[in-house]
Amino acid sequence: MHKISKLIALVMACSTSPLLAKASCAPRPVGSLAYPWLIEEVISGDEYGDVYVDIDGTGVPTGCRFGDTNVRDSNEKFSVCQGFMQQWHKSEANGSPQTLKEQFISYGSKHRKAEREAEKLYFQQHPNDRPDCYPAPF
């Protein structure tokens, strides 16, 4: 019984050891800068478009339409505009109605593959950085 007590004490001491504790993650910026391996350029197979959002003087969206785009599905265009209309707000509105140009991109399989490869390379080049410090962006 004495050996078991020593073993339990040893396990408890080791499990609370500062040597085993993971260092906390550094604060991350918001947006794409939080994931240094993200590829912001359009890659073959991506769907993209310029989205024009009309806002009132308080920054609330009042209209939405696509400009230059390769998105052909009108339902997808509608869904993207609905997202802007329902969930977006321009906090630095200048008090008068305006139209803002935003960019929409939907990754294709080549883009997702390129980012997975860039992420692997990033962690190879930054061995002191940990993947668990980067929560899944989507």
C-alpha cells in the first residue's frame, strides 16, 4: 500500500509540474492576420465578386448588388447579399448615405488545398508556434 501512495503522489506532482504545463497562446489579431498562412488572392476554381452595399447615414445596409463576378448562381448571390443586409454594419458611418464596395470570395478545392499546404509549411518554419493556438477559422 505504501508503494501505491508514493506512486499516486509522484503522478500528482508530475501532473502539476510547470514543466509539463503548456505555455499560453499569444493574443491573435482579428481577421486574416490571425492566420499567417491564409492566401487572400483568388485561385482558379474560386468564386468571387465585387459586392456593392448601400448604407444609410448610420451605417445600416439598405441595398446590395453584385458587380464584377464569376458567380452565376442567382441563389448564391441572393444569399451573400442577405448576409450583408442582415449581419453587417459600418460602424464608422459619416452620417450620409453611401455605397461601399466589398469583396466576396468562396474558396474552391485548389484554394483549400493550397492553404492546408501553406499551414503545414508555416508550422515547419515556426516550431515554437502551436496549431492549438489557432482555432478553426470557419
